[in-house]
Amino acid sequence: MKTEQMLWSQKEDWSGDINSGALKDAQLVLLFGPPSNLKNETLFKKIRQAYPHAYILSGSTAGEILKTHVYDNSLVATAIQFENTVVKSAHLEIKNRKDSLSIGEKLVRALDQEGLCHIFVLADGLNVNGSELVKGMMNHLPEQIGITGGLAGDGGEFKETLVGANQIPENNNVVALGFYGTRLKVHCGSVSGFKAFGPERKITRSENNILYELDGEPALGLYKKYLGNRIKDLPTQCFYFPLYYQTSKMEKGVVRTILGMDEKTGSMTFAGDLEQGGTARLMKTNVDNLVSGAEEAAKVCRDSGASSPGMAILMSCIGRKIIMKQRVEEEIEAVEEIFGPQTSLTGFYSYGEIAPIEIPMHSHLHNQTMSITTFTEI
């Protein structure tokens, strides 16, 4: 496989390989940026002209990743030309968030199963229940087929998130790419860098992504109790103190970020479902731990066989970007140090990451992780 990478910014226009013509037969282009830039027809046409045969998968972001840099209000593009791999797509519009499970099932059914080795999915980050979407997809896949991807962002505005299926992107879209062939090796690593603390508590009342009670007590009251003096800094502090959530069906737990809270009901809303009967613990972190988490995610890929991948798609969380602030590029640099400069790095800061927890490849929706998918043709 071969790759080319390009960057567009308001100040410098296009830079990189967009005019080289070397990969005019590329089969796939990954295009990430804020909603306003993705809807710019002139910019989209430039990519289409450079790669006339490619399927253009686009997603809006809370920050763009290209090589070892993090950008805002740019466009980053990576063109991929495979030698022995076929890429097929399926996309659906979701009209009701409650349909997320069935949309996931329909997406998988729309992809040919024969020869399928991996699925990469992007979904609207505001109008899709990511937990249910992944569950629906997993219901119709064999264990050895992994699903990775993420939920689109919009820079923390929470107004409009876009996903594009070979056209100008729109909201309410879900797109799945199926990769086919025996020569493509895909590896995944997903690590947060957060540490759980305090007692484990049972989720005694919840509904989808709304948590009402822990151990029979209002969830918000317990959360405030543990935050202590930091309570005055809500809701910003929510990104620093997510929950570690686990059920009896999960080998490992996942991180759940708090999106909001209701003083009247004492409930909290999270960026992913929390099943009643599961358990939860508070988590905390610092910048160094987040960087170490990103490094560990890259090591998971490397140790499973991706020692020098051709490309890596990085899905990191908007919460990590908020915490790390001006040090955010350190986590990208940590990944590059593991893979080496020959690996083309791309991706974005998302509203949720999709990746397996363990082998077999059972995927979940994550928050606050660095989730990496590597691609190598042999």
C-alpha cells in the first residue's frame, strides 16, 4: 500500500502531495475537518479531481490529526492505494436515535461477508447512540472481524456533526467501510491513561446513557461528594473525572465521559450507555498519564504484529484534547515514536471511539481513549 497526505488551511491553502499525481488511482481518501470546511464544495472538488477513482470517506472533528500535528479549522486528507485489498462501503441515514441498533445491523448486512477482514465506521456524533450502533453491528459479525472507528465531532459546539459517503458530508449519516483480502493486516489498540479510584458501586438505576442511582443513591450527589472543592469548576471538571464502567459480560471495562447533569433528578448524562446492574468507579488522570496511554495503545498494536504499519488512524477523544491543552501533540508524538516516521498518521478528536477491548475482536464504544487502527499490506 502507498499513501499521500495533504493539509488545507485558510492561511496557506493546500500543502502536501495533492498535486503530485503519483496516486491518482488511489481507492480510498480519508478526509477530516470541521463542518464548515467539509461542506465547502470547492475544497471537496479539489480532492475529487486529485483522486478521481477514490471513495472519499469524510468526518467532522473536534481537531484534526496529520502526521505528528493537531490542527483546528483545517482539512487533512490521506489517500491510500492498496495493491491487494478491496474496499467496499455501506451507508445509511439515521432518522431517529432509537434506531441505532437496527442501523448497525443493516450496515453489516449491506456489506459482503466473504473475504471481509475488517470494518471501519464513522457515525454522526450527536444523533447516533454509538453503544447501540456497535452492538447492532457485532450481532451479525463473526468474532474474528473487528470494528473500529469513531463518532464525528464539531469542535465542542455540539450543534452539527457530519459524515460523508463519497459526497459532501451531511448529518444523520453512518458509513461503514469493509476491507477485503488476505494480504491486509489490521491491528487495534485502545487505552485511556485514566486510573480508577474509590469504591466500586453498583448501577441500581439507569436508562441508556442516563445514570440515576449508584448503590441506591442519587448518582450526582455521590459524584459531588467525591469531587469536593472541585465542584465549583463543573462542568469542565467532568472531563477529568469520568467513570470506569463494566458489566459481567465484559472482560475489561470502558470509560464513560459525563456530558451533563440534572440537579432536579440527581442524574447524570454520559457519552455512552451504562447498563443497569453494571458497576462504576470514578477515574482521574493527568497529562503525563494520557500521553502514556496513547503510547501504550500504539504498543498494543505493535506487539500484536503491527511493528511498522503503512498507515494508522488515530481516534482520540475531545476530552483528552481539553485536558492536555497546548500539550496535546505529545500524545501523537508518542504514537509516532512507537511506529516510526514511515507510518502515515491521520485521524481526529472525536465524540466517541469504537474499538475492541480484547481478543476475540468484540468492539465497544469508548470515551477518553486513544484508539488506534493500523493497516499494513504484506
